[in-house]
Amino acid sequence: MIRVGVYGGSGYTGQELLRLLVGHPEVTVVAATSRRFAGVPVAEVYPVFSGLTDLVYTDASPEEVAGKADFIFLALPHGVSMEFAPVFIRAGRKVVDLSADFRLRDAALYEAWYGRHTSPETLGEAVYGLPELYRDQIRKTCLVANPGCYPTSIILGLAPLLNSRWIDPSSVIADSKSGVSGAGREPQIASLYCEVAGGFKAYKVGGHRHTPEIEQELSLLAEKEVRISFTPHLLPVKRGILSTIYATLAREATAQEATDLYREFYREEPFVRVCRSGQFPNLSSVVGSNYCDIGVTVDKRTGRIVVVAAIDNLIKGASGQAIQNMNIMSGFREETGLPRIALFP
Amino acid sequence: MIRVGVYGGSGYTGQELLRLLVGHPEVTVVAATSRRFAGVPVAEVYPVFSGLTDLVYTDASPEEVAGKADFIFLALPHGVSMEFAPVFIRAGRKVVDLSADFRLRDAALYEAWYGRHTSPETLGEAVYGLPELYRDQIRKTCLVANPGCYPTSIILGLAPLLNSRWIDPSSVIADSKSGVSGAGREPQIASLYCEVAGGFKAYKVGGHRHTPEIEQELSLLAEKEVRISFTPHLLPVKRGILSTIYATLAREATAQEATDLYREFYREEPFVRVCRSGQFPNLSSVVGSNYCDIGVTVDKRTGRIVVVAAIDNLIKGASGQAIQNMNIMSGFREETGLPRIALFP
Amino acid sequence: MIRVGVYGGSGYTGQELLRLLVGHPEVTVVAATSRRFAGVPVAEVYPVFSGLTDLVYTDASPEEVAGKADFIFLALPHGVSMEFAPVFIRAGRKVVDLSADFRLRDAALYEAWYGRHTSPETLGEAVYGLPELYRDQIRKTCLVANPGCYPTSIILGLAPLLNSRWIDPSSVIADSKSGVSGAGREPQIASLYCEVAGGFKAYKVGGHRHTPEIEQELSLLAEKEVRISFTPHLLPVKRGILSTIYATLAREATAQEATDLYREFYREEPFVRVCRSGQFPNLSSVVGSNYCDIGVTVDKRTGRIVVVAAIDNLIKGASGQAIQNMNIMSGFREETGLPRIALFP
Amino acid sequence: MIRVGVYGGSGYTGQELLRLLVGHPEVTVVAATSRRFAGVPVAEVYPVFSGLTDLVYTDASPEEVAGKADFIFLALPHGVSMEFAPVFIRAGRKVVDLSADFRLRDAALYEAWYGRHTSPETLGEAVYGLPELYRDQIRKTCLVANPGCYPTSIILGLAPLLNSRWIDPSSVIADSKSGVSGAGREPQIASLYCEVAGGFKAYKVGGHRHTPEIEQELSLLAEKEVRISFTPHLLPVKRGILSTIYATLAREATAQEATDLYREFYREEPFVRVCRSGQFPNLSSVVGSNYCDIGVTVDKRTGRIVVVAAIDNLIKGASGQAIQNMNIMSGFREETGLPRIALFP
């Protein structure tokens, strides 16, 4: 049993962390912080917790939380995590940071896309928290940079192809669609029900900040620099990301061979499911679970391979993956406390 | 560990039973039947099960299932359950029937609303499966008639008031709103996405078949015959029922006193939550959980009490309650395997 | 051709006014004001207007707008309209006010529910803008108080019954459900997509500010003081209000007789449709149109009559009705520029 | 005033035709056929028509309809239109066919994707009904093959680029997302509310029947054979198609230059709007209107151009475009009777 603190716990990501942690058999949540809701019971801000936890949001300092908790999740905006993570690490605590602050290995790249980095010296300690690629390093580190939601779906969708050199890395196009919870709980016109329901749009075309994170990991897989076209879209659903990914094949292959490649690559993975050849995932099959579902086919007419990868953006794309990382870092069974069956319908 | 069979497992109710049973620590699912999908893996009909169960739908006879299973859930249309339940009971199995066939104590009433009853002699063995009212009888029976979804919300919403004689029973009006999964998975125009999304309507006004079931239970609580106005509506959501219930107070009371009455009545109940005075439930707080959330207030201007009760129609309104009944009938802890935190957002 | 100004044109109600006015053959829109978006083209704030209007929001004073426009719509928050309406009236302009400021005939009642009224002397000039009840007065006035959205559905739903003395006025219960656009375009957590989609809730139970407005009109119809129970709910749809209304019959009647009563009462009305006996409206049939659809039945078992009334809250419940009033006040054909066929699916 | 018949009028496409024709000032609808609903008033099948039309569905033969109508819309399944269109043409009537039967110039191509073609001799008379490309031919023909919904969005999205030789035609990838009405009104599990809401999926990846139609038109524009990757997806909305299209630039260009290219190409078009540089369309801005909205940008990092095109699939993608074609064929003003402002929110 470890004592866990959630720093920045009142957004959707923080709420999801609490939801999963309250049901996790190996942890006790000892702190959840929120400036906005300090003093308010979690169950008042989120009535789903009524009767299930007496936790009250506090505005405790990092030092206070470090004094109480063994393990800390940072669910803070980028630019803030980089200030707080070092406090916890110096105190000997383990940290999973859900912001972008420690995902990019190159501080200059961070500064080009996000702004000034005030903790570049900590970057070296951070491990990119995609267990399917970095499980061994995650096991040993005290600081995990939890991947972004779009990157999780795209990197898992492409890893077998880049690793096997099946595709031309310069040909990758990722057309991604995300539910609205990805925009967080801040009140803004663009996230209102009336603006979203019945609509659909692309946004930040060619300029989304997850681009360098995706390219960093794809480049490492390809062992050469990769640049991709990445277009995020806003789906009128609450949860879920589905990425449709296109690449030009560098060799001949059938749909079945492609499926076999994926099955082999993810053979031991507890949270990646590869669809039968000719089948593709539906968001409905992953929403509420920690799975990434992937379908793949070959379009012989054009010589392209098409991959569809789906996750719950708040679970495998954020809080579930964070707990998966905690499980690995803490020596728990990796599946512990993580939901597997989606809520359907 | 008991062996469980789900008879009629391919509709939404059957799927939800399987979803909950697959994660239940005290049971093994040994059979799931479906005429339509006989021979097809459950995970093909419902991809949420991929990687989680190898179960294949069969069209096994009741006798065959009785030979394999200790406990049977019947998720069949009304009129069919009454044929099959006796087979299982004669074989010494325990049964929870999710149809309407054994809910009405009076076969004549059944025939007035549903059609001919071919097993009236079995009615006497059946216990109405609302644990909050009949826990002791449920513990001892081999046949539970699992309550309807609308009745669950309305009876739980009114029990404290009728039991305490706070209201005039002839004044009750229940305005209920249900998600679309209540209509099942049969393809029909009225359940198409394009017909439902963005719409809202009342249906079967003054004539819904759940009326006699509701009135039977309210009459038993009031110890006199009760007739109510009941209007179901179709909500553009997948899951959930919210009933807004009006009654004329037979005594003076404040909102706080009404809340206290409910809190006291449901003090020991694991799956009923009473909102703070002035607060009312949102479907979002119960969808995905087995809770019934209830809020109550007094409208001094009109002398009426207003109760709002919310459940997930597929869980507390059907499959979750069925498993709650199984837990009671089998001597398991009542909460075992039942979800408590809703999936939000 | 008249020159029209929309004062407060950047919320959903203002947008809907502009949408309808841009297509209205008898008017030219000469001004649309917005503090927040002053200087911004309407088509940038609402891209539906791209290519259709060059109108730019201004923060012109009432005096300036009075100098340019013959007819003014006030789409302002309550408390603000009461300051501005007198300016336009003194300048000899005609005004339809969409706020609550001039709906209640009794300033004391206004102050009990809303706050201080600074223009009580103007109340006497205002006509309640429900054409089905006040067409003649509307024709002659220079100030129309456009009805609230909930009141429109409930008053139209009850007028034939109260007028004919068919029901006990003290028995009325109105259970209303509204789409999210009723909450306006202000960013707030409760209106976010993730908070609304998949959910449903009652709000302001027994305390909504539309109550006195509804009761004022029902009392005038009944020629005695009427108090009702009114519960608004938030529907996960963008547009539409559906009110389910219950009352105890003061006489015997069949469903067909009730339908005939409604058909007769609304025989000449261009924007009220009465469903065939046994049929009830769906929001889908009115969203996008200026119709109010009404269905009615008698529940013999309980002696109650049940009425279901549906409107588009932004059209018949606000901007469409405002234009219907403008048409009457300006001597245009009443249907001019008003949409009749809903957008379905 | 012309007399119009709608052959196959009870699906969503037929309903939309009737909705638009009922409000069209130059036509009278003299017949609407439906086998399923023969003898039933249109207003009973679709209550949006209550009070607006007395039309009753008939199962009149083509010959009967040809005897009454000057102009016929065929809203029939593919394979059926090809039988009926010749009857009308031989009778000297003008026809817009909304099926796929006359869209492909090459009968062999039709047979490879759809099945046997029984009227290949009629293919030569048909004009592909995209007014932006074929206005002059449409004006003169008696048979228009109305484009598919996906093709409309993709061809309009690419025409300026192919026409100007700005892109490498072999590099085109079209990732399209469609609302559920595209699947029609036939009851099927995949179109149920509970299967669609909250979900999202790709379907017919690499094998959708609109592929040859798209490629035929792109090839004509490029004056060389073009093959594209095309992936349709099912969006949880009722109406609308948004296509995100990627291609490799064959020359240097800025986003502004690309926007200017589109503005110039569509300068005179009444139903194409090009967004300002850096802006992209939202389905919400076109749903309910006949517009195609297009946004375009250049991704310098990858040398690709990204185009986003949005339409209402039932209007510009089907029935609205059909009426636009009728207007052209009949010498009416092209915009007559076609909605321009979307219904928002």
C-alpha cells in the first residue's frame, strides 16, 4: 500500500486519476490539490464520488504533499509542472507528470513549441512513459513524463511499422479525432455543448504542440528524423481519440501480414489489442478502458498502409497510462486497478 | 465460485450482465445463449469483450444450461421467460428473471397488460427483486423477478413517503425520462440515431406496461390501492432513467425534514444515495454505476413534495440489480462485482 | 421595408434574430450591437453568416440606434432592458424586448423574483407578446414584452383548458425539459459539452423565475389566482423545450374531445399545431420552426388530462416569436420570414 | 411553375427533397412514391410536414408519374434507378437521379464496384451534376447523375489544385467523416442511437464505392489517371460531411496563395465559400444549408497542402444539389429555394 498525492486534481484528468485511484487496491489517496476548489469536498465538485470518498481539495504546497505522499501525480498545466516536479524528486518521491514539460528530450525544441523551460537539468531524469516502448526504463526511474493523448494513439499505431522498416517514414500522415474532454474543464465558448454538438472541425492544422513529441518518438523508432503531417479534429463525443494513419509501404505486404506484424509486436502487451484483419476499432470499444485498439490494412491500389488506433483519451491517453506507469514504478502487477471492459452502450 | 448461465445474452441487458459477470470474482460464466448469434464469439458481437472472454453464444436448451450452471439469468422477452424459468427451478437452480413475467402477483393483472400467462402456478414462488424492500425474501427464494427500470426509480423514489404516510397516495404523478438502451437492440426506425439525436418525446402516455408493476408496489407500501399518472419519455442519451415525482403532502414538512426522512429510510443501503437538501441528481452521476441517487424538496407554495430519482437503466434498472440479487441469493457480499463510481465525463 | 436594430445581438438569441431577419423580405438590419464583439463582423463571430451579411457589431448607444432604426429588438439581460427600452419608446420607435423586464404586470412581483425595477412606469405600456392570446393589443402597442421560453410552451399548452374551465387550476403540474441553448452563450462549467452530453437533470426545482410569469397568465385565463408546480430540466440537445403538463379534470372528457377542444381553440392560429388524438409531439418536429406542437390525452384511470407542448426555444420561445410580434406590430403578414418546416433529421 | 415528382420519397433523401420542394416558389409537387408507405400521408411518416402538405405517398408506376410530372427526382437505391430513368426520358421528362447508376461514364467500372448495369446505352446522356464543374452541360441535358455526398466534398476540395497543377495527383489522401443520415433510414443495428452515440469509427477502409466516382472526376481535372486513398468514417452527428484532404505540393506556395487560388476558382459560385487563410470550416456552419465551405493551408514542414471541405450531406451532398441542378435545367435562378444560412446552434 502506497500513499498517493494528486497535484492539480480538479480538472478532468485529475478527476479521472482520483476515480481510478479510489478503486486501486494498492494505494491510498492522501492528498488532492486544487486552488480553485480548496476546502471543497471532491464529492461536491464531482458528485460521482458521493459516498465513496471523504477527500477534500486542499491548496497544500508541494513540500506539504511531499511530506505525506510516497508517489505524486502532477496534473498541472505545462509550465507549472516543471517548477514542482523537482521539489518532489529532491524529496525522494516518485512522480508521474501528465503535462508536456518533460516529454521532449531537447529543451530547445520545448522552447520552440511551448515557451521557456525552467528545469532543463531535470529533463535527463525523465523517462517517456509509454510502457510498450520504455517499460524497463520506467521501472527504474523516479520521474515519468506521461505521453500526450494524441501521441499515445499515433506512436502505438506506427511503432510496429517503423521498427520493422516497412514504411517510408517521410510519408506519414496522421488524421486524428478527439473527444471534447481533451480540452479540459475550463469554461470557454468553444467547449460549450451548443458549439460542439452536431458539429465537427479540424483545428490547429499543421501547428498542434503534440507534433514534436510524436516526431521525437517516431524518429527514435525509425532511427532517422521523421516529420509527419498531423491534423487534430474535435469530435462531438466526451471521451476518446481515434487516429487514422497513412503511410507508403516500402515493401509488398498483405493486410493479413500487416496484422500479423502488429500481433507479434504487441504479443505480450496487456493493453494493446490488434483487430482481426479487415476489422477496425470503434471508440465505443475502448471508452472507459485502458486499451489501445488497433486495426490495420493495406490498400494495394495506392501502395499505402492504413492504420486506425483508438484509445480513451482520459485513460490510456492520460490518467490510466499514468497509473500503468505507477504500477510499473511501484512493482505492482501492471494491470492493477485499470479498467479493461469499456462501458457499452 | 458459482457457475452462471445467461439465457438470452445478446441484447443490451444480456451484454451488460456479461460485462459485470466477467469481472465478478465469485462467478464463472459457463453459458451465454442467443438464437441469432449462436456460434459467434461474444467478442465479435460486442468488441468490448475482445481479449477478455472466449465465450461463444450457443443456442443450448434450458435443460442443457441447467446441466452446467448453478445460477441462471433470464434476459428474454416477456412471454418466453415464463416457459423457461420453471425448467430451471425444477432442476434446483436459482433464477433471476429480468422480464416482466413474474413481477405481477396477480396473473389476471398480467393478462390485462401483457397477454396470457402460462405459468401462473410459479408466480407464488417469485420474489420481487428490489433488495431495498425485499432483501430477506430474496435471500431465501430460488426465483427473483427483477424489477423494471422505470419501477426501480419510482418505487425507490416514493418508498420513504408512502411508508411514512407523508403524502396523499392518490396524488402521485411520475414523469420519467429514459435513455434509448431501454428500447433494446432490435433494429427499428424509432431507435435510429437520426430519429433520436436532438429530439425528445413522450410515449405510451397513460398506457405503459410498467404502470401496474409500479402501482402494485406502491399499494403494498401504502397499504391501500394506489393509482398514479406515469408518463415515460425518450431521452437522447444511451443510458439512464431520471424520474421526477410529484405528490401532495399530507403533513407539513421542510425540505430538510424530507431529506432526513430519506436518509434515515436508506441509512443502511449500499446502493441508494440521498442528495443534500436542495441538491438533485444528474444522470451523469449514476451512469456506469449501480447507484440510485435521490433528491427531494418541498414546494411550500403548492404543498407538494418533489422527488427526483436517477439510475442507470441497464445497471440498477436491470443487470446490476440482477447481480445484486444474485449476490444476496448466493450469500456473497451484496456489493460484490458491482460498479460504484460512474464514468464521468 | 423597415429598418431594424438588434440591441444585444451576440448571444444565441441575438444570433437567431439576425439569422431570421437576414432572410426576412420586409426588413433591413441597420445595427447589431455587442460590447464584447464591437468592431467584429457578425460573420466572424458566427460563421453561418459568411457571405450573407457584411454587418459588423457596434457598441452604439441606444440613442444612436434609435436614430437609425424604426424597430428595435432588445436581446439584453434582464435589468438592462428596462434602462434602454424607454429611450427607444420616447424616440417613437417600436420595441420588442426579449428580457423578462416588462413581462410581469406587477412591479412588486418582479422585485420579489428578479430585483429592483427601475422603470415601473413603463410597465403599463407593455403588452405580453403571445399572439395567440394578445394579438389585438400587440397590433396597437409600441412595446412588446416577448414571453419566456418555458412560459410560451406551458401557457399555450394550458390556455384551452383554463379558458374552457375543464380543469381544476390548483392541480396543474408542469414538468419541462429544455435544450442547452436556453442557458445562453456565456462560458460556464455547467454548459460545457462534457457536463451536458449523456446527462440529464432537474434544476431550480420549485424556484425558477419563469414561475410568476406563467402563473400571471394562467391566472388571467382562469380568472382566479393559479399556482403551479413547475420543474425545469436540462436536456442534452441544443434547441427545444418540451413541457409535459398534468391537471385534474373538472368534468368528464375523452381524449378525442380534448383534442377537439384544442383544435377549435387554435383553429385560426398559423403557428400552433394540434396532434391527432393519441399522438404527441417530438422536439424533432419543431426544432428549426416557429411552430408550437401540442398533443393531449385523458387518463381515465386517474381523472387527469395530460398535455405535451413542444417548441424551439430560440424560435417560438424567443426570436421567432419576437419577429411574429414585429410582423403584427408592423402590419406585415404574420407568417412573413418565419420558418415552418423543421430541419429533420 | 413546373410539376415535380419524387420517385422514392420516403427515405431521408426523399424527405429532404420534399422539404425543400414544398418551400420552392417555382414548383408544385404532384407525386411522391413509396412502396412501404403507399397510402400514408407524408405528414404522418414525417411529422415536420404537418399542416404544410396534404401529399400522400403512392406506389404509382413510372409511367403514371411521367403522365403527371414535368420533372422527376429519382431517390432510389442503385440498380433500380437505371430501370426507371429511361422510362421518364423516353416520355420527354427531365430527370435528376440521386443514385450512383449514371455517375460512372464507364459501365465496366460500374460493374466492378456495384454490379450489372442494365442501361449502359443511357450513360452517354447523363451529365455529372456538379454545377461548379459542369454547369453548361447540366443546362442542356435531360438526365443528371447527382453526385455522391463524399465525392461532392472531395472533388470541390481538390478541383482548384488539380486544375492548376499545384499538386502531385498520386499523393492525394482523403480522410472523410460523415453523419449517420448518410446510411439512410433502413433499420439496422449499426445505425441505432446506442451504437453510434459516443462512438466513432472508420468503415470500408480502402473499399468504399464512392472511390471510382471520385477518381473519375479527379482524373478528368488532372487530365491523367488519379488514384487516391479514401477512408470514410462514421461521425456521431445526424448531418454533415467533412473531408480532410492531403496532397504533396508540386510547387512552392503559401497558405495565403492557396486561399487566393481557391477564391479565384470559386469566385462566381453561389454555393462555395472559401474561409480566410488560417480558418477552417465547421460542420455547424453548413448543416441546414446548401453551402460547401472550404479551408486550405500549407504545411511548410512537410511540403503538403491540407484542404478541409464541409457540406450538409443531405443538402449539397444530395437533395439540395439535386434542386440546384433542377434550377439550372429549368432556367430558374440557381439559388431558388435553396437554404443558405445554417441552423446554429
